[in-house]
Amino acid sequence: MENNRKKENFLAFGKPVFDEAEIQAVIDVLRSGWISTGPRTADFQRLFSEYVGKRRALGLSSCTAGLYLALRLFNIKEGDEVIVPAMTFAATANVVVHVGARLVFADVDEHTGIMRPESFKRLITKKTRAVMPVHLYGRPAEIIEISEIAKQNGIKVIADCAHATESRIDGKHVAEWSDIVSFSFYATKNLAVGEGGMLVSDDDELMDRAGVLALHGMSRDAFSRYSESGFKLYDIVEAGYKFNMTDISAALGIEQLKRLEGRLKKREQIWKIYDDAFQELPLELPEKVPENYRHARHLYTIKARNRKERDKLITAIQSRGIGVGVHFTALHLHTFYREKFGYKRGDCPAAERISDTTISIPMTPYLTDEEIDRVVSAVTSACKEL
């Protein structure tokens, strides 16, 4: 009985919550008889492209699918090199491996986890074909500087915006400074549809091909073939993939997009509460952003003084019924990248320090005042045990 009570009171790290309008939107699609890629997906693509200020958007099954397609669209292959920050999720790196290119990890700023322009520049060789900046935790990367360096060297900029749906610089979406950008709508993201993503670009030719590659290499999607306008033959023009978004996901995405700005305001309020509450604790808090940056407030991370204290804090906070995460273990420390590319501890020291000391605490707009107080209390009391 006691264990059941503990489970009921446990505050999950990133639990999505959907209101009645969002639930109804999904029900409407189920009743419509069209649940795969169709009119809702088209609407979501249009609305999302308007939101980020890019001409084209393609709904996909995941951000990972978008990153992979981007590499394919630029014909990046074996013999090429792609520079990726060492502090990101594995998906950013794995797609490089999947196209056969060499993965080159760049170290990051020790306070923000963002790849520095000078780190990128230092790693450029004659084989470098692309760079994949990550707008980590929702903080805009130094994308303007990175883009300028890339342009000078004929390198494509493929941005990972998995954490950065709302992120802006000087009022413009961070997607403005990249050749192509991929977004994530995974269950824990600021805009969540369960599984889903979006690829955006101003390049019509590129996006036309992306649409073909994302659906088996077919010249027409299912809605074009089977809607009331009548059946039409299709042609397979490339060996494509099954990366398309469904109308179920799109319907949820449309409703989530309507509420995104309002929910960001709640995230900002919670962020300030955490900042104020933790000022005197033996922790490093998130670095403040410049005034012309807008942070998406996706992940609130605190850093302990060392790995021993970090691990102790994780145990102590979770024992108080609060879920936490670690974002991320530096990629070059994982077995696969060490064995395949020869990376070792010491290669990216700033990323390693973050990896050893970081903890993410609950940061969603659905937290109640009581839950926020519980998080603050758990972190504060856990710190007193160090």
C-alpha cells in the first residue's frame, strides 16, 4: 500500500498533458476516415512554416528522420565529414553514421553546452561537408557566426531544433540561419504529438525531393491517389523511406501550436521561480541568454560541483518523489562512438564536465503551484545533504 502511494505521488520528469480541444481534434480525425498523411498534415505544415518563417515544411515521423533526410538531400556520403557537438542526443550523430560519413565531435561551451564557432572552425578539413548545430535545451546556438563560417567554407548547415521550437534571435526564428532544419514533436517536447517531426527550408527543389524521399520515393502521396478527386497512378522515382507524418499526429500538432506561445510564458514563469529559489545553493544554474535571444525553456538543468555530488543529488531528489533526467552523457564517451571512431575521455573536456555534473528537473507548463513547490523543496533539501 505504501509503495502504491509513493508511485501515485511521484512527479514524472516530463509528462505531457492534453486539453479537451486537443483530444477532440484527434477524435475528429479518427471519425473522418482519413488517419494517415492527408489534409490535417497539409494544414499543419502550412501553419508551422508560417510560425518559423520558412517557405516550406514537411511533416515527418520524427526529428531523426528529418536530420537523416537532410544529409541525403545534400548527398553526404562515405568519405565526407560532418561536425556535430559532443553534447546532444545520439540521434544527431547516428544519422551521420547511417549515411556512411565520418562523425567529427566538437567540444562545447562548458556553461551552455552549445558548440562554439571557434570549435567548429578548428575542425574544418577539405572533407567537411556539413555542420549540425544544436539549439540545446532551447537556448539558441551561436548560429549566425556558425552560418557565416560555413558559408565561407562551402559547408551546409543542418540544424537540430529538437529543443527549440520557440527559439529566436532578434525576433527571427533560429531556423533563419540554416540551410535546412529539423524539429522534434516527441512526447516530452514543448510541442508534443507523441512521435513526430518537421523539416523546414526555403529551398523548394530540396523540399520537393524531401517529400518524395519521405514516402517510398513515390511521385504522389496516398491522399493524392485515393481522395475524392479519384485514383491516380504513381511512379517510384527514388528508393525512399517511410518517414511520413499521420493526420492523427498533425491534428494534435495544430492544436498544440495554437497554445505554444501561452505555454512558453508559463515555462518562463517556472524558470524564474527556479532561478530565484536556487541562487544560494551549491549548484551552477542555467546561463542567462543575451537580451536579443529568446530561449524556448525546454530543459532546466542544474550542475553539481562534481560527478559524485551529482549522482548523490539524483538519488536524493528522486527519493523525494521528483523525477529527473540527465541531458546528456557526452556522445564521445558512449561505447559505440569510442569503438568506431576512437574517441576517448579528454577529447571534449567541456562536454565531459557537463556530462558528469548535469541534472534536468521537471519543466513543463502543466506543473501546478504545489508541484513546483515540491520540486524546489526536493532540490533544496537534497543539496543540504551534500
